[in-house]
Amino acid sequence: MSARSALVALHDADLLLEEAHAPDGRRRCRALGLDLPGLGALERARRQLHQQLEPHWMRAYERARRRYGRAVVAVRDRVCQGCYMALPTSASPGAEALTVCESCGRILVWH
Amino acid sequence: MAISIGPTLHPARFFSDLKHRRRESVLAELSRRARALGVGQEPELLQATLLLRERLGSTCAGHGIAAPNARSLLVSSPLVLVGRSRRGIAWSAADPDPVHLVLLVLSPAETPVSTHLDLVARTLAIVRPARVRQKLLEVERVEELAGILRELVP
């Protein structure tokens, strides 16, 4: 798995964990007939994804997550979807490259 | 703020004959469909997110219905896809009965948890009544399938 794919999967795993830990997330899921018994399994999967990251991406991810809640955001129309600042034309990597928003520090995913 | 479910009920979002009989393959198929509709990116990664959700707990809601769902960085707008399998899908070891209706519910990453769960709840509520499920399993054409659901949405 590429660093980019691991970051996207880690980000989505954190969204699932947020849902499981939300004050009424578990209760609401159970009411829908969708119980969440696999919290431990998801946390293990998250650890595995985390370990696939190079140390500098791991640090960037955790730093942005602590600061904003979500560490990775999409770029749409050359705008960072975290801080909504327009990105310079020089910031246009290939599909597999990873960059950090110079304005807010979130990791950017270009589709 | 609640997401309106009405705009999601377009015939292009109904698949009356899912090809696969295993959960992993069905999630891959629906992820590809989401990309074809311009809402989901990178279907292999989206499938991986949906499989992570299944690790948290099976999304089989009983009565032959499954509601795989996730908020994801790979999703640009809320989406509900409805897939039907007359033969049935083996969803998980914990759910011995086959699944015949799959409701894939996707929301963008920035969607609050409560808003996403509202969309899942409202989607499931539409198909829970036995008479609705029966109708959905019996109709022949995808336009009828869409029509039935549209009638049920205020």
C-alpha cells in the first residue's frame, strides 16, 4: 500500500472510530440493528495502517489531527478543503504524491 | 443539518441484479458504481474503508437488508445506492441469512456523525416494512424499483 493510500485509509479509520466513540453513536447504531462489537479489531487495523507510514508523515498526521480533528483533506478546484485557501499553481503534484497545505498544515489528497 | 434523501432516489442509483454473492465483491462492485456516478473516488480504497466498517460490526440489519456505510475522504457528496440480489449474498458469519437488499450510504468526510447516521436511519426506515421489501424484491424493471422508493419519500 502506498503512503497516500495508507493515509487515506488511516483517516477513514479514524472517522469510524469517531463514530464508535461519539456520545450517542453506538446507541444509535444499535437501535438500527448495526451493533459495533469490533472496536478492538478496528483499533488494531488502525495501528497497522499507522505503522505503514514513514515517521515524518506519521508526525504530520498526528500533529494535524491533534490540532484540527481531521488531519487529511481533499483538494477540490485547487482549494484546500480544510482551511479553504486557494493553493498556488506550483502545488500540483501527481496523483500519488503527498503534500501539506502551507496555510494550515493539513495533509492534502489530490484526486 | 439533515441530508435530503429525495435527490438520491434516481434510477441510475439502483442496481436490480447484483452480480456477486460475497460481501467483499458486492462492496467492490458498488464502490465502482459510486465512481461511475462521479461521487466516489478510487473504488479500491473506498471498498477498503467499507471493509473497515464491517470490522467494526456487520452492517447487516436483519430481514435480508444490509446497510454498508461510511464517511470518507473519497466521497464528494452524500450518496445512497440500492442494490438487489435475488439469489442472496452471504454477508458475514454472524448473519446466517442471505442479504437481498444492499443500501450503500456514503457521506463526505466533513459530515457530522449524527447527520450521517440520520441518513442511514432514514434509508433503512424506508425499506424496513415487510410489504416494501417484498415489492422491491418482486419488481422487474429498475424504474419501478426507483418509483416505489420515491413514493415512500416525503
